[in-house]
Amino acid sequence: MASRRSALVLPGVAILAFAIFLGFALLRLFLVEQDMRDNVDENMLWVTTQAQVASHRFDQALSRRALGSGDQDPELRFDILVSRLRLMDDGPQRRYLRQVGLEAPLDSTLTHLDAIDTLLAAGSPGAARLVAIQTELDPLMSTLNRIATGVMKEEWESTGARLDTYRTSLIQVIASVVGILICGLLLIGLLILALRQRRAAQRALMQARDHLEDEVAHRTRELETERQRVVTAIETAPDGFAAFDALGRLQLTNPKLGELLPLPVETPPTLDALLTHIRQRASREEPTAQTVDQAPDDEIQCDLELNDEGWRQLTVRPTPEGGHVLRVADITRYKAAASTLERSLQRERGVSEFYRSFAAMVSHQFRTPLAVIDSGLQRLQRRHRRFTAEQRDERYARLREAVAQMTRLVESSLTAARLDGHQVEARPACHSLAAIVDHLCRLQAEAGGNDRLAAQHASPAALAWCDRALTEQVLANLVSNALKYSPASQRVEITTLREGDRALCRVRDSGPGIPRVEQDRLFERFFRGRTASGTEGIGLGLNIARHLARIQQGDLEVSSRPGEGTTFTLRLPAAPEESADDQH
């Protein structure tokens, strides 16, 4: 860039000098022409000479009239003299005379002219009047002679100065022409040099183009060879590959891609269309970088489970040219191994968590019933002869309650362990929730010796698609809690009904209710609310009940207000009435 600028400096300077010389020469010629035009306009020599001639002719006419010549007309000659002097008194001429110092003689001439005009206006000139006129005319003519002499001298001096100025201007114009000639020669030399350099550059460009064509041909052959290697490697690769251009159009695929992916029918598909098609065919998606539905501006990597075709790992990477490369790998075996390992890990974590929880529960919850059993047995052993039959029965009843509490704790712990180890499986069938509830009410009445359960069944019958044993365990836990927290004089209401595609069973008690802040944690393991203080339990029942409900594709919900009791709702998938096989 710097060399290019330096190459342009000299031609630029030459052109600038050429323009300056030409402009200066034209300016000097214009000034000379203007000065010559002004001198012609202000020439006073002719005007002064004409005034002198008019004064002499007027004097001659007066002399001949005095000698008696009758053909002379002094008035006419006077009028001519007046016109000549008035012309000298005009603006440009007066200004000129003022500049050369002759304005005062002009005013004196005009004064004598006015006096002569007065004498002529008095009538025909007599001898005495002619003498008076001659007296005024002589100084007028003398003044005119002096004005003519001054004008002549000024004209000579002005002409000499003008000639000197013209000579200087001519020399300057000649010097400018010489400068223009030199600049022209310099520009011609630079033009010739530029033409030579241009021809040399063209020859070098032709040689470089020939070399570049050879290099391009060589590189093209190398790229084609490399492309063939890449194509061969892609076609024999165990993974599927597809290349797309910057507009998302398919450019290249290998046969393995069609085996691993369900390609769309249209040919050729675009990248967006192919990703949408794959997403529609996928039943599950596990993103590892970005999901398939995001714009492929950056790298996309995710694992897809295709319907009945296993797992595929899909990777889309952008290329420097703006296109994208799609890679598909079959990871079905890896996913199966990872799933098995994950299940084993979860089972191990569940068992470990259960053992930790079980140890904490044993150290806290089992201690009380064991202490009751131990102390009761010690009393019976030491004082059984002193006790009456009623006192022994009372001690036996307390021991049985402690044993029953221990049994419930063990059963709850074992069930929680089975759930953590994923050892509980549902075997659903069509069952009537009304039949399950009625059976549970009979067992409770027989075991407790009271009838505090009130069952109501809506029409149509609530038929559920469920595992009866698991459902009975859930309802038994709900009923046990309702009886535990309700006053002994209040009944527990159980309602079965059907809502849409769900079969419902509601268990409502009349207990103290559950605060709203505790309802979100009610189904957590080992959680017990403030209203449960003083009541036996370890906080596993509701957690197990919800797990058992969800194993059957159902759920367990709670609704409660402090002081108004609590309602638990078991929701299970509803079964068609005509498919009911077990109504007991």
C-alpha cells in the first residue's frame, strides 16, 4: 500500500504543477487584455487634441469676422468648442485629469468658456466685444495647451509602464508555458513508464495464472483422492453417516444409515425434515448435549429409543463451511447394560437406605414394645401367683398389643425393603372396590369387636384394574389410620365411586386434621406430623400406601383441614363393567 501511494505522488505533483502554470498564464493574459481594454476607454489624448482644434477654429472664425468676412459662423465654432470641453468635464475624463493633477486648469478653462458664452449671448460681436472675447479665449487656449502637454506626458509615462508590465507578463506567460511543457513531458514519461510496468505486470500475471492453474489441478486431484478415501471409509464404517450443505440439503450418505434409521420417503430429505421425522419415530429421548428439536447451530447429541428398533445415538456437528454431518450409532447393547447396571445400583441404594432406616427405626421404635414385653413377662414371672385371673388377662392383653405392634413394625419394614429393592410387582385384574371394602369392614369388625366403619357405594359400581392384595394393603393402612386418629365415638366413612376412567375409594375420618404446611410432606418416609404425637407409628404406612398405589398406575391423595378431619382418596385405573371376573 505504501509503495502504491509513493508511485502516485510524482504524477500527482506533475498534474498539480501543470494546472498551476496553466491557471497562472491564463490569469496574466486576462489581466493584460483587461488593462488594454481599460486604456482604450480612458484615452484622453484625442479628447484634448479635439478641444485644442475647436479653440483654434473658434479663434480663426472670430478673426475673420473682425476682418469683415461674412461667411464665418463663430457661434457654431463656439458650440463645437463647448461640446469638446463638456466632454472633458464628463465623469471618466474628469477623474483622469484629477488623477494626473490637471483638474484645476480644466476648471479655469470652463470659467473662461462661460465668460465667452456670456459675451456671445449679448448680440453680434463688435470690435470691443471681439477684443473682450479674445481676451477670454487666449488664456483658455493657453490652458488647453498646458492640459494637452500634461496629458501627452502622462500618456507617454503610462504607455512606458504598461509596456514594462506587458513585457513582464509576457515573460511570466512564457515561463508558465515552459513549465507546462516540462510537466507534459514528465507526464508523458510517467505514462510510458506505467505502460511498460503494466505490460510487465500482465506477463507476470499470465505466468502466475498458468502456475495457479497447474497448482489448482494438482490440489483438485489430491482432494478427489482424499474424498474417495473418506467416502470409502464412510461406506464401510459400522456407524451411519450423512452430510448436508449450508442450506440443509442432503449431499452424501452411507448404506449403514438406512439400516440404523427409518429414513423418510422423500428424496433427498433436508436436515430439518430428517430430524423431525426421527423425533416422530422415537418413543423416548435422552439428551446428552442438546435435544433433537433445537436448531442445529451447535453440536447436537442425544440417545433415541426407536419403536421396536432399539437405541440409537444421534450426533449432528457443524462444518466450517456452514453444513452439518450426521452420525448414527447403534447403542442398544450399551443401553441394556447401562439399564441393568442402573437398576442394580438403585436396588443396592434402596437396600442400603432401608438398612440405615431400619437400624434407626429399630433403635427407636422397637425399644418401647420390647421394653413393655420384657417388663410384663418379668412381673408375671415374679408375681403370677399373686395376680388374679382378671389381672393376668390384662397383662396378657398388653403383651399381645406389644407383640402386634412389633409385628406391624416388622411387616412395614419388610414391605418398605421390598419396595426399595423393586421386588413388589403388581398383577392387575378387574376387581370391585365395593367388594374389597366390604370384606375389609367385616375383618375389622371381627378383629376389633366394633362396627365403626360406614361404607357407601355409588352406582355404577367402581370396578378397578388393580392387584387385589396390594389394594387391600393400601385400604387397610388408610382404615387403620382413620380409626386411630378418630374419636372412639365417631364413625369412619368409606365411599367407592367411578369418575371417568378412574375408580375411587375415599376414606374420611373425624380426627384433628392435618395442617396445610405438613400435607406436602405427609407421604415422606418416617415423617410424622404434630397431630400424630402420642400415637404409635413410625411414619412408613402412608409412604408404602402411595408406592403401592403408583405401582398399580394409580395414586393416593389427601385433603384435610385442621379441626374438620381428613380424607384420603385412592385413585386406580377403571375397568370395563363387562370384563369383571372377580367381584368378591
